[in-house]
Amino acid sequence: MDLAVGNVLTGKVTGITKFGAFVSLAPGKSGLVHISEIANTYVNDVSEFLSVGQDVTVKIIGIDQNGRINLSIKAAVPSQERPAAQRSANTRERTSQQAPKKSAVTAQPGTDLFSEPVQTSNDPAFEDKLKKFMQLSDSKIADARQYSERGGGRRRRGK
């Protein structure tokens, strides 16, 4: 049996721990389904979802240098059966993984590290919310400055 990342296989749960479940895939080969890869919902206790001896469909999501196999039950489920919130989270994750990584920036004397152009939104509702937030923030800052300039108001300075 060829064990490669991306393969979807059927295995048998051989052990349950606090952090996941061990699944036997082939004679002499087993892998771990981490607690975060068991279901599309929050999993507090693995034994609520799985039991020893249960047959499960898993997808191989990773094999490390030591030959340990990382498995996922929720990745083995076709995408149309997943809840919409999970699909959007996975889409964001894939997009962030595909984004080019920025290299470390070293400051040159006389340069500004924050001079990159800021992306603005064309959403009018967002712009309105941002404007209200800025006005409220400016108002609170002005009140705080006025209070601190008065010396705190009620404190007495005595000898």
C-alpha cells in the first residue's frame, strides 16, 4: 500500500488519547488523527466522536522525517458536506499559505519603515464605521489630555 500525502484511506481506530486517536492503516503502519482534525466542530473529548475498533475514513495530511503519519478525518469528508463556515476558514487558510512571504526589512538611517501604501476599502459601511470610531477615539483622547493637564482635579498636594 502506497502511503503518500493526499491519499484517502480507511483504517481502524486502535487507541484514543487526550490529544487524538491512533488509526491502523496497513499492517505495521499507523498514524495519528489529532483532536483538531477529528470533526468540523469543537472536540472536547475524543471518545465522544470515536471508539476503539471503529472503522474511519482518513486523509494523509503529512508524513514527517521520522515516518510518523498525520491523519485527518475532517479533510477526508468531501467539501460540499462541510459547513459553510469551515469552507471559508479553509479558503482563508489556503490564501494565506499561498501569499508570498515578506522578507525581513532592515532600517536604513533616515528611512521610514511605515511608509508602505495602505490598502483602503471601497465599502461605504466600513468607511462610516471607521469614521465614527476615529471621532470617538479623538474625543476620548482629548478628554484624557484635558484631565491630565488639570493635574487630576481632586488630588490635594500638601505637606
